Amino acid sequence: MSFQSALVDRARRVHRLVGYRNPDLGESEQVVQYGEWGKCRLNPPDSNENRSASEAVKNRITAEILLPKDFDLDLNDRLEIESQELGTTVWIVENQPQLLRRKRSIIGKTATVVQIVDM
């Protein structure tokens, strides 16, 4: 099975931008801009894996994502991932993506992503 055929989910980058600023109220509007969909594979955590509580009201779910080599991704990016197993959710890239190599070529990237879930 080829690497591309293993990518069964979809992902796109989510950018939060500052929009219109209102100096009278001292606030600015947040604009969310979405990138284009690309193939990926989200490897969800095992169901028996303990979820570590970072705060009393929030849990962190950590998973691994596989991406093609041309998918632009950096540390602390937000990704909207449409997964067959977990549905559509927003994840934060926790570490710098690592390259996946075959003998002489790069076939993709892998990264750890974190989802913050309110309980």
C-alpha cells in the first residue's frame, strides 16, 4: 500500500487574523480564515490511554498526524481535521513536523497534535 492511499482523512489550516479595529471600544474583531483541504491521516489515541488534565476543566487529547510532504505546516498552527473516526475537530500542532523518508526520498511528514476539550 502506498503512503498516499493511507491518507484517508482531510485537514486544512485555520488562521486567526485581526480584522476591523474599533478604537472607541478598544477592541478588534477576530477573522477566521481557512486554508484549502489536503489529505492526511489522524491516528487517534488508544481508548484506554489516560487523558492528562492540564487544568481542572480541560483535558488534552494527543494524537499523531501523517501528511504529504507538500502540506505547509509549522509549530503551533491550528488544523481543522475531518476524520472518519473522530469527526471534524480543531487541533493544535504541538511539535515541529518531522520528515518521513524512504531510502532516498521524502514521502511525507508526521507531527503530534493536541486537542483541548472542555469538560
